[in-house]
Amino acid sequence: MQESLRGLLPPAAAISVIIGTDISGPGQPMLKETLNATQSPDEPRRRCFTDTESDLYVWYDDSGQVIQFQLCYDKGPAEKAFTWSLAQGVVHHGVDDGSRSGSFSAKGTPILTARQPLDMAPLVTLFREHGRKLEHDLYEFVLQRLVESAPGRA
């Protein structure tokens, strides 16, 4: 079953300015917050962070607490999405980025595809490397949820 990412992934126009300074050196991607991310009036407030290999989307309730996040990684044909939400827990999907839209010449809308097997160790490592410049509380919140999702965790 496919689920649309409409509302989960910002349109390209929403990523108008990227803020932050990458002091990690050449070749080391870092998640940086985007300014002017499109906000839907009927959805919780969303913040978006992006780099060349991953994207992080975070939704907040009216009190400013994180209620959901989605970490998309391995951008390109093998992209995957790890989603945690207060209401539903953890889900892991593949992502069809819309470039495989058959006979259409324009790129289609990205959609979540079938659930994917999840190897947490590389995902935790990726987030530790790419997310370390995020504000401390957000970084720790996401990292804790990733670590808690590892199979066999005591």
C-alpha cells in the first residue's frame, strides 16, 4: 500500500534559504534548517532540515512539544523514511521519489512505498554525524527515539 507524502515533504519552493554554517569540513553533510518552510493551516507546525544525503521533518503541537518526526535518508532511488510519532510509534518505508513515474516526462509526487526492513546501526550513525549541529534538545530527542527503536535493545 502506498501513502502520499503530500504534506510530509515540503515542495521544492519551500526550501528557499538554508541557514547554518557547516564547519565540519569538506565532504561531511550536515542537516541545516530551511527558512520559510510551507506551513499548512490545518496541520501542526513543521520544521524542515536538509543536507545532500538526508532530510529531517519535525512536527510540533501547540505547546512546542515534538509529536512526530520523519528522517529520510539514502536520497535517490534507494531512499527510505524512518517515521516516529507519538500516536503511532515507529514506521519504516521506502520512498518513491517520483522519478520513476513511467511514461510521464515530469517528475511525480514522492510517495511512501511498502514497509522496509530496518537496520538501525547505520541509521543511528548517519544521524549522529549529520545531526550534531542541530539544537541539543532536538538532536537528543531524535537520537533517543532512533536508539530505542533498535531491535534487541534492553
